[in-house]
Amino acid sequence: MSVSCGVECVVILGCIRWAWKRCTYIGADDSATWPTATHEEFEPIPRVCRIILAVYEPDLHCPKYFPAGGYRLNPGWVVKRVAYEDTLGHAPPYIIYLDHDNHEIVLAIRGLNLVKESDYKLLLNNRLGMQMFDGGYVHYGLLKSAIWVLNNESETLKKLWQENGKEYKMVFAGHSLGSGVAALLTVIVVNHGDELGGIPRSSVKCYAVAPARCMSLNLAVKYADVICSVVLQDDFLPRTPTPLEDIFKSIFCLPCLLFLVCLRDTFIPEGRKLSDPRRLYAPGRIYHIVERKFCRCGRYPPEVRTAIPVDGRFEHIVLSCNATSDHAILWIEREAEQALERLKELSTETTTTPPKVQKFDRKQTIEKEHKDALERAVSLNIPHAVTTTGEETSGNIEESSSGNKSVEPCKDETDDYKETKKPLRKNARTNWNEVVEKLFKRDETGQLLLKRENSATE
């Protein structure tokens, strides 16, 4: 009798401890050990948020959403605006914006529209483990959407880049659903720059705002030098593990989903999560905007923490009433602007330390963080992790003596991995033409058309 009572007490205490840890866990805990970002590196993010917000505007000349800061979008610099009627459900709406002030060509993609069935189809077309790309796994529907956007806009982007003397940066940005499309679009362009006239990796940048988990951990770390994810406090989307069907369920019963996901993840060891090559993550370097503290009411002046996390990469669902409101682009744009102003106030620049030296030192620090993250991924035995960085990662694009660029062919080794359960070769690449042939077919005029769903992964 006493033994059974003792067991019951242990179980009850264990449940109370788990409930206490889950209920007291806040979004700020994810980045508690991260260093603070500098205002130079965070400066583009509020501006990019404003450009993304413009995709939601019905009329750019009479904006409905006013920015928190001083940046104003110039409607005359909008090169192209694509609506749902133009994408036909293949991708969310987007705009192409030529920012002459900052020398950037921006392709900004909007997030999930709750009343559009095509967005749900895109999000739920996950097919876990069915699509391999560049030595890792990616979200099938988002990759297909990214390829569709690139096929439709490659000539426009190429022309803009060449007309401006190749001095402008190519920036891909997106919110929510669009962030996943933008991130995978960036991966394709970095590896196949010839599609945009041979643009180098150093001229490509991606900002994934409230990012969807769209790529495996090795890819998330590998492209941290070109992809930046922006997360506001308790945002649920970067923390919602695959499959992404959970996001669809969360729209209708978020409290139930959060409780079940917390309960499930409690019993999944960290090593098992890291060793699963098909578990998807938020991409790239993370900028976490923190503005609330435990047992404190109201919002505080936001601070920005940044890192390239490998283990513990937003793995815990936060039980918070702000989990959905922190996902809104309006809140993110406003808090990012306030965070930037605070970073400027806290800047350590002095007359005895020239700003150029600080920027150079910070650039070296960022490069070292990326290298350390790649080495950390290898040390943790994360499948397909590689230590190559910089331009070496796009080594599959070779230039012959005649000046013509060619793409190194690569065999898709998904089936081999299933059979052997061993990591792929380090320099595994997915050929652009192979991806196109899998997802598209050509008509009599040579135009690319999407294949039917039942033959998309043949």
C-alpha cells in the first residue's frame, strides 16, 4: 500500500513539475544566452517589413497601413505587382520593388490569407520526406512555389540587376507563408546564380519574417550567411514542428494544439530531434525581438538578440496569449522599428573608435559565428551537415574557358538514404534542371507548366 502511494506521489510531483516548467516557459528563454545585435546589421529589417506590408495594401498611393518609422515606400519604384489572379494559386501575391535609396532589388511575398483556399493547399502540400534539395530536406509545396516564382520573374530580376550596373543587391523577403517561399527561392538563386545573370552569393540576401519551418537543420545552418529570420517574442509559427499541417489545425484550436505539442515534445529526446534529417526548421540566422518578461505586465523596450543556433533552435512551444498576435506583420514592423531606435541609442560608437573598424570587426564576428555553427552541426552528427562556406557552397556552378556557365549534375539520393540510413556525401547537390523536370512539364511552345499532383514526385 505504501509503495503504491509512493509511486502515485512521484507521478503527481512529476506532472506538477512538468506543468510548472511549461507554464513558466516564455519566448525570451529561447534566446536568453544570445548576444545583442548591432544596429548596423538590424537596420534593413524594419525597412523590409514595410515593403512586405505594401503587398497587403490595396492601393499604394493611399496606404491603409502607416509605418511606425520614417521610411516610406515610393509607389513609382514598384516594378511589378502580382495578385492572386495572376499567380493562379501557385504562389502568394508579391511585388518587385526597386529601392534606389538603398541599392536593392526587393521581391517581397505576403503571408497566409485565411480566406484563400490556394494558400492552404500550398501550405498542406508538405509530403514529408518526399522532396530533397541540396543535400537536405525542404517543404515540398513551398519549394514548388519558389520555383514557379523564379520561372516567372527570372527575366525581370535579371534585367533589373544588369541595368543597374550589377551594383544592387538582390533581396528576397516574405512574411509567414511567404517567408518559406522567399527562403527556398534564395537557396535556388545562391546555387544557380546563372538564372539571374550570374549574380554572386555575396549580392543575395533573404529576410524571413515570422518564418515557417521550411528546411532541414543542415540547410538552415548552411545558408545562415544569406538568410535571416526575424521572430517576435512568442510567435507560434517558427516553433510549430513539422508536419506543417499542425499550423492549419492551430487556426481552429490553438490552445489544444499547443498543449498536445508540448506534451509530445517533452518525451522526444533532443538527440532524436537533431538526428531526424526530415525535421524542418526556421531558416538561417535568427533575430529574436524580445519585449516581455516573466511575471511582468505590459511590453518593455524591445531588445534584439541574434545567433545561429544549432541545438535548441526554437524547439519549445510557448503557452502564451500572444502566440498569434506576435505573428502579425503590423506588430513585427512596429516593434522592429522601436528595437532599431533603441539599438541606435545603445550604440557603443565613440569618437575614439571609428565606425568602419567596428563594422569590419562585426563582419568578422558574423563569419566566425557561421563557421562555428557549421562545425557544431558536424560535431552533433546532424545528417548531411557540411563545413563548406561562402562561395564554395555554390561550386556546382562552373564556368568553362569559353565563359559559359554550366551546372554540375547530381543524383537525387533520397532512395539511397532510405535504404542505407547513412548521411549523404558532403557535396550533394540538386541540379536545377532535375528539379524543374520533376515539378514542371513543357507545352508545345516550350512554356513551363505545373505537373499534376499525382505525378509531381515521380
